[in-house]
Amino acid sequence: MYIAKINTIIMIAKLFKRFSVYSLFLSLLILSFLSYLYSDLEMLWFSFQSRILNFLIILGLLIMTINSVRRIFKFSKFENRFHYYLLTYPLIVFSFPVELFDIRILLSSALFFNGWASFREYVASKNTISSSVSLNKLLDSILLTTFSAAIFYENISFLCFPLLGMIFSKKSINRQELGIIFLTPIIILF
């Protein structure tokens, strides 16, 4: 009996080994189910009266997060990039508490992962595109990370990641980049 369950899990995992229509459809189906499940719960911080609007907001945040995770993994150096995040992210979201749902958790993670993806794109294309477009990508990254930290003040340490990423990227840092990294969060948070 346990061997059949293990074989079923292995078969499902093989489906997510590659990015295919089936893995994407199954992931979106699971995300839709989770959005439907969480749209009926009592939400903290933000909620519409209509269940349909709550469903669309939650589904949009989940899709935005999984798309930014895809953008982050696009820059990985592995030869065989697996797409298990299409399955693991919905399972992680499924483990959220169902008694009382705080939408700030989804919003903060969506903003942070989008900021991280923008920063990865900035570092990867810093020398190949014009400096104004490059600085716009850095500004997007800093703004998204700052808004993520503003939602939960416990996430204030996330603001160190762009600076650490710039230091460890082995690329030169100029005054404009340092100004964006330091001044933007100060202006927004205070």
C-alpha cells in the first residue's frame, strides 16, 4: 500500500520535472482551488464583501508570486532546471492556517519575490542595456522590496539583500546605485 503511494508521488513529481502545459495547468488548478478556499475565510487587513473579488485578488497574488519565482529560477546555473516550484509553492500555501487568513502574507511575499526577480534581471543585464533602463530595474527592485518591508516591519532585513547582492555580484557600484539603494527605503518608510 505504501509502495503505491510512493509511486503515485513519484509519478506526480515527474510531471513537474519539465515546464509543460500539463504542469502549468495542474499548478494553476491547485492555485485556483486554494484561492477559492481562502476567499471564503475571514481575512485580516483587507477584504471585499464579494467572494469573487476576494478570489481574484488571492489568485492574482499567487500567480504573481509563482511567475516571479519562475523569473528567479531562469537565472540559475544548473544544467537541468527542474520546475518543482510549480508544485511546491501551492503546497506551501496550502499549509497556511485556515481559521483566520491574513492577506498581507501573500502580498508581502509577492512583492518581495517580484523585487528579487527584478534585481536578478538587473544584475544579469547591467552591462548589456543602457544605464537608465538598468537603474529603472534597480529602482523597481528597491521599491518592491521596500513595500514588502512596509507591510510587515519584521521584513525590514530584506532591505539588506539588494546591497549584499550588489557587493557579491562582482560588478562596480556607482553613486547613483548606492543612492537608490539607501535613499528610496528611507523616503518611503519615513
